[in-house]
Amino acid sequence: MATETFDNTGPKYRWIDEAVFLGFLLLAFIGVTPFKAPDPLVAQLSGAVQTGAGDALRQIAYLAAFAAIVFTAMRRHGARVFFSLPWVLLGLLVWCVASALWSPEPAVTIRRAGLAIVLVVSAMLSVETIGTEKALKLWRWVLLAVLIINIVSVKFVANAVHPPSELDPQLIGNWRGVYAHKNIAGAVGAMTALIFLFTPRAKIWPKLADFAVVALAVFFTVMTHSKSSLGLLAVAAVAGGVYRIAWRREIDRTIALVAIGLVLVAGIAFVLADTNVLARLFSDPREFTGRTEIWRAEIAYIRDHPLFGAGFGTFAGTGNVPLLSKYIGGWVTEAANGHNGYLQLLVTVGGIGFVLAFVALIVSPVIDFWRRGVLGEKAIQFTLFVFLVLHNLMETDFLEGDGVAWVAYLVMLAMLGNLRRRGS
């Protein structure tokens, strides 16, 4: 008598893999305590920070999701699934852990590096397990659900809007939905609009439905008054459109690159022609809602610690003297993040870690985008890439706890890598 073989990798069990990824997305984009109002001082200083590094319940939830993702990935692909992890990104994570050797707060560095490892591995393995198309479909449903909750909650949940008790009067009345700050909500709204705008559709009615979601997402982003997200939404949408059109033929790619180069040269020439404007902009602490003060302190710190940095995760929230306290005083010393992902990387992991991060997070994706492939899918990845790379000029997303923008970036990288391995 033939023995019946138990196949736990077939279509019958794929819903488990998808459910695990869905749970990971819900945890990242909604969390375990939605609508939780932060302390007003913390909210004012933290800006767009959203991290569960010190939240025991959230850490347990992520560890559970991580264990489930590793189990389903190995059940489907075996141990070889770990070869799908980007080696340079893994090198960056190793460097983050190693920085505990010179960190003033080694326990904090290890704990936050551990969360970073959990997030990277979870995003990469889950997308590799279910594939880019299914991952994108589930991500769209999560973003749509979050968008609806965010809009509806404004009417029924007091904490969905920044209250009159905010220390910063400019925040009062701005929509934030399930998130702690309007800048987080604005970024999620902008990413939702971009994903639904660039999802390829063969039929007209599904595309019209997508346009309706785009309109709602733009409306919500406007109501958050997140200026950076609104501006970058337009820039990323144009970039995605150019990518979708130009990457069909070699001559079109060349024309697009030349045009982009001319725009950049013109912008640099404009700045150099009137350096007084730039000097005034960065000398006025009121510009960019005080970010310039933080940036100057970060640059001063980098000059003193160019190679190794302070140690991963030690920029703020360690319970001890703030990292930048000797470089600048006042409220800036209490800032919870550097409001620039690139400068904060240099401060915390130094020049060596920054090079690893730049190669893993910028150079490698650019190489993948240059290759021809499934234009509809890659246009989505490209527009998110542009949005988040530019977003890090004003906010800190890279390796910033479990912030939604960082998780979105990881999912984008995972999808891009999955397409490359499939030869798409």
C-alpha cells in the first residue's frame, strides 16, 4: 500500500503564510495601542518618531510574528530562504550590534539592534515566502483599512486629532488618526496614494476604484498638514510616472537621465548663485520647525566622531544625558530624533556604518531599478523609493525602531529583491 505524503507547502496551506504576513503588517501599521495619546512634551519633541523599542507588549508581539514568519518561510523554502536576505544589509545589522562595544549604553544598543534584526528578517522572509504580487495585494488592503479608520476616527475618537492641549499650537486640529503624530499619519497617507496610483490594472473599473482611494488618501494627507509628505507625494508621483514611461526603451532611459541631470545642475547653480538665501535659511532656528538647530549639532558631533559614531540607538531615549547636549542647549537636547535619516546614521553608526547603509539602502535598489523588468510592479517600488529616500532628508526613518516608514522601506526592498530573483 502506498504511503500518503503530507504536503504542507501546497496551495491548501498558503493562507497560513499570508495570514502571518498580514499580522506583521497590521502590527507595524496599526500597532497594539492605536489612538494612544503620547505625553504632549514627548509628542512635540519626537516629531515623526514611532518606535516600540521600549514597549514590552509590542516587543513580544514582534517576536511572535518573527517566529511565525521564520517557521512559514522554512516550511516553504527550507534553510535556503535565508540566502534571500541582502548581504550588505546583514552586514549593516552586524555593525549595529558591534557598536555596543563602544556605545555609552550597550544594553540599549543591543536591544534596539535586536528589534532592527527582527524587522529586517521578518519583512524579507515574509515577502519571499508569499511573493511580491500577493504581498502587494495584502499591503493594499491593510493601507485601505488604515485609511478608512483614520478618516472615520476623526469624527468619533478624540485622540485622532491633535488636541488643544498640544504644546506646539501649530499642531492643534491636525488629523493624525491612529498615530501619535500628524507627520506619521501624513507619510502613511502619501504612501497609500502612491501605491494605489501605480498599481497596474487591466480593467477600467478597478482602476477607477483605485483613483477614488488615491483621492481619499490625498485628502487625509492634506488634513494632517504634513507639508513634507504632501510635497514629496507630488515629487514621487512624477518620478514614478517618468520611470514607468522611460524604462521601456534605452533611448527613453537616456533622455530621462539627461533631463534629471539638467534639473539637478540647474538647482545647484541656483543655490550657488544666491548663497545668502541658503545661509539665511540655515541660520534661522525657526526654519524647518527648528530642524536646522538639530542638524548643526549633528554635524558638529560627526566632525568629532567620523568613523564609529556614538553607537546604534543612542541618539535619544536612553534615560541618560542626551547625546548632543555638549554641542547645543535648550529644547534641542531633548529631541527624540535627528530629523534627518542620513545625519542620524552618521551620528550613531559613524562613517563605516553609513557606507554600509548607503550601499544597502540606496545603491543596491538603484541597480535593481536600472534593470528592465515588470514595469508596473517596479514603478510602485520606485515611487516609494523616491518618496522615502527624500523623506529621510526631513525625518528619520532609516533603522528607526518600528516606524511605519521604515517598515514600508523594508517591504519595498523585499519586493524588489523578490522580483530580481524571479528574473522580472
